[in-house]
Amino acid sequence: AGAVATTVQAKLRETFSVKDFGAVGNGVADDTTAIQRAINAAAVAGGGRVFFPAGTYFVSATLQVNYDYIGLVGAGTNASVIKRTGDYGNTINMAKAAAVGAYLTGCRIEHLSIYSTIMPTSGVHIIAEYADYLILDDLNITDAYQGIQLKGCSSVFMSRIFMKFTIN
């Protein structure tokens, strides 16, 4: 059995709901493992949308986006929230898992809110390293040691990003 030819656009239309992988989205249950499973399934499929239906998703460890053409997409900044608890490093790490210098291509984060329940002493809510054609759109980022960090990225589109820091 060989691979079926498809376009990047067709792959980006595939959707993996975090709830299909066990996320609860009630702001209490730890959804980290379920969200990472959805991201990994999109990676195995060659890319796709990891969808966060309306809810608050508790995350207790870094979410790793290490493969091309993966989008983390919510139902809107007032509807889909990633709630980081703890001081464990980055909330979302976007970097190629392969060799040093390899670029992560065609990833996106859209229509989400990301916030911390405590003010971390280190780490970033969204960090992208060597990403090409990255889209960050319609995001509400609250209470992070650093909100967004881009290292060695090119062709980055950022729009409608609101950041505020309220925890002392």
C-alpha cells in the first residue's frame, strides 16, 4: 500500500478535536496528555488542525508541536482557553524534532486564549524556533514570563494579538 497523493491545503483541512482524544475542557481536569495525543495524531497524518472546542483546557506540561503543517485552532479567544498551571517552562513549544537547522513549516495558532494561574519565573507561552510560514492570529495571551518568542523564524504573520500581565 502506497501513500495517497494530496495537497497541503487538503491536509490543513483535516481536523483533530482534542475532545476526541480525551480532553475534558472543564478547567479542572488535566488535559495535557489528550492535547498532546491530538497534536501527535495530526503529525502522523502529515498535518492538520488540532481543534479546541469551547472550554478551558488545563495544561500542566509543555505542549510540543514538532512537525510541519499543524495548526492549534480554537473556537474563539473568548471560547477556547488554554490554562497553564505551574512553573514548568514553555506552554507551547514549536520546533522541528529533526536535525538542528531544520525549519518547521506551515504551522499556526489561532483563535485561542492562553493564560497562567501563577506568574511563571521562566518560560514563554508560545515559543517558535526556526519556523517558516508561521501564523499567529487572534490570540489573547495573559500572565506569562514572556508572551511570544521567535528564534530564527522567517515569513511570520502575526495579527490580532492581545497580551497583558496582571499577576504580581
